[in-house]
Amino acid sequence: MHLQVIYDIFCKQIISKGGYGMSRVCAVSGKKAMSGNRRSHSLRATRRKWNVNLQKVHMIVDGKPQTVKISARALKTLKAGAKAKAAE
């Protein structure tokens, strides 16, 4: 019971801040790190991780300026959408 109360408080803090609980997650697309194997010359497999290319971007979210972590791919898509909208 006690752990559930702590978990609920933690989740409310995350939701109120408008973000995920993890630092390596894209705020737009939700991309996270992928895991796989590192392969040596002898094809020995050891575990490794591919992190997301996150960039800190200053955006207006709900009328307030915020710093948000966005993946480079999502940022490129957002910029292209804004450019297309401005061209109309």
C-alpha cells in the first residue's frame, strides 16, 4: 500500500510537469533507446544500447515557453510542417 501511494505521487508530478519520467525519451514521438548486441570480429555478442539523438528545443507548450527534449527526426518533421504551413 505504501509503495502504491509513492508511485501515485510520482506519476502526478510527472504528469503535472508534462513529461515522461525518463530523460532519454522524445517528448513528441516517444522514441526511447533501443538495445541489441555488440558484435566483435569473432562474432561474440555483448549487450549494447543505441540512444536517441535528443536535442533540447525551446518551444511554446500550452502558451508557456518550455525547454523540451525532442529527437532530431521529430524536430526535422516539425520544422518541415511549419515551413509548409508558412508557404500556404
